[in-house]
Amino acid sequence: MSEDLRVALITGATGGIGKEVSIGLACDGYMLSLAARSKSRLETLADEINTVHDKSNPLVSIGDVTVPEYAEQIVEETIKRFGRLDLLFNAIGIHKMGNWKITPTVFEEQMSANVSGVFNMVRAAVPQMIKQGSGHIITVASRRGKIASAEEGAYSASKYAVVGMNEALYKELAPRGVKATVICPGWVDTPMVKDVSFPKHEMISAFDILQTVRFLTKLSPAACIKEVLIEPRSDIS
């Protein structure tokens, strides 16, 4: 493998943010390992990436990262294929409105997808990054992980958990050469929030998230950023 090879593993790869970042990083020369639950959408994404970057030939894996064994499997497959792992981009997540009135099932669904999925991937990826003495874990949380909403209590709780998890990772891993950053965007124009009342033209774009990832990954090894808060200009309360 080339010394300048860069390898990114992206979860939630077929979602609005995950897809944008996957295609963008392929254009930037990254070798990709893509994880998602939909076989058809994942295969379509892989075909699109091969169109814009014919040497990418991403590794694709269909499964659910809330299952620890699957998270371990996709990391193992990535390392077996490429020999290293430079970037873990956690884009997995679901959003459902509601606070205390939601059912325990809906609450657990959000905690599982938004927290357990991230934890499982981190747990699987960190040993390889420590072994390398380098790597970057970037996780998409939410502005709701910094500023809670009365209408999104369960979602806010899950994203606060992700922000806290990242802070602990940041403090533990930075001295070992591994970075951990959480991105906390407000409303992002993706299918996940298609039913919210916030004006679409005022939303952050998925491309904004890609540009943030590009900025973070181009910093020197000495420069670490723990979290990035991105707010729509019309929603800064």
C-alpha cells in the first residue's frame, strides 16, 4: 500500500450527510469502506462513487452497527482490505419528535441508533488507531446535543450522550495521536428532517458538513478540535 493512502470508514453512508461525505472524500482520494442497512442504496452509492472516482472501488458492507459483532466485522474487513484506518466518520442517526410522551420503544430506538451505534464503532476502531499512532474519529451529533428542545427530549438526550462520549474520547486519545471531534449542526437539509417546519432554504446543507470534515482532516497532527457547532443563521436562540 502507498504511504499516502488514506482510508475512511463511513457509517450511515447512504443518508444525506453520509452520502455527501462519502462522495466528497472519494473525490479527495480516500479509499472508502461504506456501511449502511440498505443493500440497494449502498450499491447505488458505490456505483456513483466509482463514476466520479474510478479507482476508489469502495468496500461495501450491509448491516446494522447497533449490533456490536457487525461493527467489529466491518472494521476488521476494512483493515484487511486496506491495511489501515485513518478516519471513522459516524453519520448514523435517527430523529423523532417527542419528549416524555413518547413510548419507551421510540426512546430506545433513538438511544440505540444515535448512541449505541456510535459506541460500537468507536470500540471496534480505536485499537487500530492506537496501534497506528494516528487516526481521526468524527461523529455527527446535533445542535440538540448542546441546546435541548422541549419538543425533542429523547433526541436531545441521545445527542448529549454522544457529545459527552466524544469529550471523553478526545481527552483519552489525543495524547496517543488519535483525534476525536463531534460536529453539532442545527437543521441540515436531508431526508431525515423532511417533515419539520423549519424553512428548507434556511437549513445548513450536507455540503457544509463535508467542507467541515475536509477542514478538520487537513489540520496538522498537532491541531485538535474537540467539537464544532454549526448553526443556521435564523435559529441561534
